[in-house]
Amino acid sequence: MQTEYVVVFITAPSPEVAEKVANALVKQKLAACVNIVPAVFSIYPWQGQLQNDQEALLIVKTRAALFEEQLIPAVKSVHPYEVPEIIALPVVSGAQDYLEWITAETTADR
């Protein structure tokens, strides 16, 4: 199933870094909106050690066509993690006026 819109999850080490990433994405018109959840607790293995970190979570609304070739490189250019979480989930349905707004806000010359 092909989808036109995606919601992208990105974690960051702090709300300040999350805001930097969010501003970059919106200013470049790679995201229509980014919500920042300032505190999530993440448990994951990294380089042979179990990590327990407080992070911020970005919830990004965008078009699927922007994800691979534009959004991922833009995030990596400002994100401090060696391997940042950048995952996209398909939007299977949504309010038509909201989806049209996403299109309008992410369509322009960069």
C-alpha cells in the first residue's frame, strides 16, 4: 500500500536539540508540523551496553516523498547522534483539509 503522508518519529538527547531539528525541518519545508514531547525514557542496547536515557521525541508530519532523500539527510546534518532514530509510519487516513495543509506547507522550492 502506497501512502502519500507519513508521521516520522525522531528521538533527540534534549528538548533543545529537538527544537533545533524541528526548526530545520519546518524552515526547509520538509515538515508541515513537528510536535516535541520533551521527556521520554528510552531503554536500548548501544555498543554492548544497556542504555537508560531521558530523551525528547519529535513527531513530524510530512509527505512520504520527502522522507528518504530529503528529510533523513536534513535530520542527520543537525542531529548529534551517530545513529539517530528516524522512522516513518504511514498515514492511512486523515482529515482531508489537514492533509491538504501538509501538502501546501511542504511543497515549495528549497
